[in-house]
Amino acid sequence: MADFSQKSTISITCPKLMTPYLRKEVEALGFKVDHERLAGLEITGSLHDCMKLNLCLSTAHRVHFLLKKFEAHNADQLHEKLVSIPWEEYIDRSGYVSVTSFIKNKTIDNTQFAQLKVKDAIVDRIRQKTGARPDSGSDLNHTVVFLFWKNEQAMVYLDTSGESISRRGYRVQNHTAPMQETLAATIVQASKWEPGQHFVNPMCGSGTIAIEAALKALNKPAGLLRPNYGIKHILGFDVGEWNSLRTDLKYQGNKDFEGRILATDHDRRAIQAAQKNAKTAGVDHLIEFKVCDFRETEIPYGDGVVVMNPPYGERIGHDQQLESLYTAIGDFFKQDCSGKWGYVFTGNFDLAKKVGLRSNQRIELYNSTIECRLLEYELY
């Protein structure tokens, strides 16, 4: 069985340019960052640590635990090095394994072929040592192995997350184009909002931003909502330790929250979807939902933020139709939101100019492959 206390490099991935927010989360958990990159970072830790990281991180995508780093010029060398790893200590001979990869090697023009070589090496080793072999395929709900192979340098990891951490499990219903949970969590972190202040989210859509704000307000780790992770399928996984950790994290949260969280949308179906998602996340009691035009959203007295994610032409609507919308957002900020911090998240920089306000800062983020900005306005 795997030694869950043995330390190695842990590579934590995140969407492009979100690393500063991920770093803040990782350091708050007591870890030291060894290396930071465009879409992730590295720390030193154990599989025990991977449990906590998976449950607690809201801006990460995956937590990879390094098994071996080596040089491989071609697929045959790759297979040879991989067979030397004691896979029988990590993967149940009657279990299931899937392989994912990032490959940039001049001898490989088909990543599926390289992944097959990894799978064959794992299966060959386990069969040789135990007389049986695990099943394999593309299902990420069991043991997952990740290969990073760039030029001649190869690194093979246990993917302790399996499915991306962004899939919290609360989004049971979507409307239009839903925002990824990690991006929503990053927007909440990037804003000047602090739990205890008001959080207002007009144009809330499926409610992802408001829900991530509510989870932060409660200090409730988003990972508690999901039942399955890759780490649960690694030999040596201690169910008792996992359940104890979950219980500790569950009771560390806040029960009281002074500020108000308001989420509105003109589309009744969006609000219905948002309410169902909030209920699944266990935060429906914290969020006040209302069907109304964004200009009719109540702005409570006191400190807080107003966060808006209007359509920006990439997926929904057309630029000409949206110009007046962005102008109206600027008017709404000026007339109704004084004393607050205003935020507009958009991937259309021409439309952003129509807000007509001078931004305090323009935070660069990505929505999938779309370059976006979170525009911050100090509303006097």
C-alpha cells in the first residue's frame, strides 16, 4: 500500500492567470509555495496533505502528487521507466485506472498512443507482481494517473482529484452559459468584498458567483459538497482519517453572517436554477433571490460590492444589442450603488468602454480560452 505520509512534489493546477489567488489559498492552509507558474504552482507535501488540498481549495483544478521524474526520448523508453514504478502499491489489482496527459515530444504525434503506453506499463507491472490486472478506460471517477512529458523530460503523477475540483457537485441545473466555479470563486476573491459586508449580484444567471460568495461567507470548503475524489481510490487511503478531516472542516465554518447576499435576474428560469443550485450547496438560506431587471435590484445600506457578469457577445447576444446594456450598467452604478465597489466581468473590451466610468483596476482573467477583465470601480 502507498505510504500516505511520504513527501514529494505536489503540483496544483488552476486556470490561466489565477495562480496569485491559488497561492493565497495554499499559503492560508499553511503550505510553502516552492514554484509558481502561469497556471498553477508546486509545493512539497504528502498524500495526507492532498486530502486537505482537495477539500479546501476553491480556485484549483487538480492536485497532482509526483511519483517519478525521469528522462525519456521515445515511447519505448517511457514504458521502460514506468514499469519500474511500484504501481501495485498504489492501484488495486481489481480496480480501475485512467490516464490523462500533457505531451509535447517530437516522437509522439498521437497522445492517445502515449497514454496507451502508460496504461500498458501500469497493467503489465501489476499483473507481473500480483497475477491480476485492473480495468482501464476514460472514467475519471477511480484511480487517475497523469503524465507530463515535454521534450525529453517526463513526470508521472497520481491525480488525487480525478474530476476537476471546479466540479463541486452543487450545480444541478444550468441556465444559458454557466460560469465555471473556480472562476466565480476567483472573482469573489479578487474583489474587495469581505464576509460580513453585503454582496449584490445582479444578472446572477445560475447563481454560481453568489453561491461561491456564500460558501466563503460561511468559511465552508467547497470540496465538502462532492462525494468522490481520485485519492479515495489509492491503496492505503484511510476512510476514517478522511471522514475525521471532513468533520473538522465542517465545524470550523461560520454559522452567523451579518451581511446580505442578494442575487437577481430578469429571467425566472435562471432564478429557479440558481435557487436549486444554492439549495444543493446548502447556502439557499443565505442568498436572497429575486426575479427583476438589474436596475431594480435592492442595494442595501452599508459596505459591500456589486458584481455583474453581463453577456459579452462571445456566447450570448450581439455587440450592438449589448452597447446600451453596458451603458445602463454604468448609469446603475452611478445612480444606485454609491458607497460600494462595483465590478463588471467581461470578455469584450469595446463593450467595457460603454460603462462610462473610470476603472480603479482591470484584473486579467480567463473564461476558458477567452481573455477577460474584471473591471473594478470605486463608486463614490
